[in-house]
Amino acid sequence: MNFATNFYTETEPFTRTIRLLGQQVDLRIRPSAFGWRFGDGERVTTSEPGSPYPRLKITHRYQDRGAVRPSVDTTYSADWRVGGGPWQPVSGTVTIPGAPVALDVVEASPTLVGYR
């Protein structure tokens, strides 16, 4: 409750090749936005997925103790090409909602300790 909680997700760009009307269609798909829902009513949208500790890029400071269910929705953008031709942007994006994860918010108490 009195420290910032670090958030991140692991998602990578990927490619797909399909056949459509006898033509090879290549797709490059990449995460382009992340909609963080912290479970306490606060939200933020970022263009990056955050990172593991100690690189704190996406953090949230909870104000109250208790159970919350944070989640992240990932928005994907894409490019396409037919038969090895030039890449073209796909108009629009697709957002995949993330499943909420249980998190208990507790209060940390500083404690001085002596070393001998």
C-alpha cells in the first residue's frame, strides 16, 4: 500500500502466413498499446509492456489494503502483403482483454535491524 507495485506483461510481435483466394498473404502483428486496469478503479494506457524489477516502467500505488484484480488489455496493430509485395498497414486494431489476476494489497512496515 505504501510502495509502488510494478506491472509488466510479456508479449512479442509475431508473423502468420495464410492462403487467401490462392494467394500467399503474410501478416506482421505487433502489440501497440496496453490498457492497464489496476483493480481499484484506476486505469492507464501505455505504448510499452513494462518490464520486470528493477526496471520499474509501469507502476501503481494502491491507496487501500484489500483484494484487487488487476489486468491488462493488449491492442494489436498489423501489416499485410500479398505474394511478397510491399507491406501495407491493416486499418484498425484488435484489442484482446486480459484475464484479471488476484492480488492482495498489504501495508509494508519498515523495520530497523542490527547486524553483528
